Amino acid sequence: MQKRILGKSGLKVSALGLGCMGMSFSYGPPKDKQEMISLLRTAVERGVTFFDTAEVYGPFINEELVGEALAPLRDQVVIATKFGFNTSVDPRGMKGGAPALNSRPENIKQVAEASLKRLKVDVIDLFYQHRVDPDVPIEDVAGAVKELIREGKVKHFGLSEAGVQTIRRAHAVQPVTALQSEYSLWWRRPEEEVLPTLEELGIGFVPYSPLGKGFLTGKIDESTTFDSTDFRTTLPRFTPEARKANHALVALLGKIAALKNSTPAQIALAWLMAQKSWIVPIPGTTKLHRLDENIGAVAVELTSDDLREIDNAAAKITVQGARYPEKLEQLTGR
């Protein structure tokens, strides 16, 4: 497995990470714990060293799962987790259908202590603010994480779905190692302002949902049914009509994949990794064959001509449907 460095931080991770959320949260019922422990350990054997979780996934049980699975392999891995939702209001950090946020410094420190225990680690490798809290100045958030770094409880500071002004203000207080935001062939807004800002400041980028929440794998169409606990049932982009309209993007990936003897998912991931050397996607999966398929993307080489062809073809496709309901979309890009 190739390695990449997230920005100027010196944080070296596998070129492809593993998003762990779906093992116990959002994508249907929690999966079998022992199977997920086995999958996580197999990922390390395959060369994956970068694992992503969060307090709110479950809540809590995803961190516990990751902690138990990776404890014997601690010296081989980088574990990222997140703070910022108010899990005391509602276990999922929700209030009346809208997320309840809490990035007050005292809460950040409490979450850090709890996450350290659940993850069975002495230090959190990368600690993200999960969503920007409009009620707490970002300078106070960065200052709290800076203190945790000084105390040896956190190594690196990250932001998630933050806008460029927030990134700049935070970075001035405590250097930001990585930004995690959605980015893929069907959500390219980060290219407008975010990516140039990250390049300027020397901050790494960690795209979540790099496979469009599974859509870009080509395994989902307008007739696919989701479990009632699958959060994709709430997303405008996943209505049957939107899925039917957006199939053109999957067809494009399939066409390129056939020429490269690979799969649509591998092309989607290879495309992301080809954008910048400091981009590290974190596709999630609960299946071993999908893990192997995703890892195979690292070996897929897209030439400048390939990338130009993909861009030209993608520019002619208008993706249908908002990526989140309005209340969730309001939390992004602040």
C-alpha cells in the first residue's frame, strides 16, 4: 500500500483509509461485532493504516468497536475521531430533527477523555471538529484542541465540512492537519474554494463518501430498496427519480472501468487520488470483497488524458437532488 502525507503536518497514512461509520451507524442495523473486528484487522494486514470513527457514530459503539479491533495493532495505525455533537440532548446528537451541536471547550475536553478510553489509546492521532458550531468561536475550538495537543492527549487537529474562512481562522490558532468533507465525482464543490485554500495552507484533505454513499459503485439503481434505518432514505439525492437520473454518472465510470480492467468504484477512487497527492479518501465498507476492491483502486493509473476525458464527460452530466435535507445542509460550509 502506498503512503501519503496529510499536508505539511507530517502525518503519514495509507493512500486509502477506511471509514468505519457504517459498521454500526446510518447504513441499516449495526453489523456483527466479531465480523467487523475481523474486517478491521484484515484491513491492517492489507496495508490500510488510517481509520475513521466518531463519538456520535452509534453513539459511542463505533469508537468501542474500532478500539477493540485495533488495540493489538496500535503501533501500526492512525485513528481519527470527532467531537462536536451534543449527545446529551439526543444519543445521535439530534434535536427536533436538526443536529444539536456542542463545541464548547469544556465539552471538547470531556469528549477527548471519553474517546481515549473507548478507543483504548493514550493519544488521539487526529481529532476533528465534526461540524462547525456557530455558537462557539472557532478560535476557542482550536485553542481547546491546542491545549489537548500540549497535554499529549491529541496529536493532530482536523475540521469537517468547514468553510474557507473558518479553516483560515482555526489554522491561525492551531495548525489544521486535515479537512474532512464530502468529495467525489458527484459532489465537486470543494474544488471551487476549499482545495485551493488547503493547498495554500498545507492542509491535507480526507474525502468522505468518495463513492457517493455507495451510488458510484454501480450496485444501486432506482429499484434498490433500503432498510428503514438506512439514512439514505432521507436524502433527496437517493429518491428513485434522482437515482434514475444520476445513473449517467455510473455509466461513465463503467465505460472507463472497462478500458482499465477495473470497476466503477475503483475508477471513482483513483480519480480522487489523482487530483492531489495529499488527498486520502476513506471509503467505508462492511464486506471483505468490497475492502479488497477499494484497495485495488490504489494500483489503478489514470493518465492526464483519462482524467481529461472523465472531466469532459462528467461536465455534461447534471447530478439531480440535494445531497442532504435542508437542516443538515445548513451545517456544511460554515
